Amino acid sequence: MSIRIETNNCIGCGRCTDVCPGNLLFLRDHKATIRDARDCWGCTACVKECPRNAIFFTLEATLGGAGGKLFAHDSADELTWELQLADGTEQRITVNKKQANAY
């Protein structure tokens, strides 16, 4: 997977730059920018932190093909992953944060 940023959706809040463990994101002209997507670790911290779904992962062919996107919607109690496939279909996976590590 590879990170992408839709600058039209970015509000320049800088939350993504604060959480990136690789220090790969920065603001340029009040928009999130990545230094080099090939250096991204795929930790999804920025995807989960972005309040406007401006940051997402593009998917490999085995995960939906060209044009597929993976977004996250984060709230206090739940994390919802939204998978938008190239053919227009969508899937959602919701994780209860309080029970995520319960075995």
C-alpha cells in the first residue's frame, strides 16, 4: 500500500505531521505533503488522525486494484476502516477501541 494525500480535502491542521513516527509529513502552503511515499512505514497513524479523509492508502491489485482507497474514521470509542474499491463498492470494518486488545 502507498500513502496519498488529496490536498483539496486537507485543511492544514497539522495533526498528521504530529503523529508521523517517520517525520515524513510536513505542511507546504497550509497543505499536508509527504517527503517521499516510498519511505512510509504504513503505520496508518496519519490516516487515522486526519479529520477530513485527506490522507489514505491506495491499494495493491490483490486488495482491490488500482484506484482502491483505505480511509479511517476515528472517534472516542470506535475506529472504522472504510475500503472504497475501484469498482465503486465499499466495505466498512468497525473496531471497538475498548475491546480491541481483549483476548
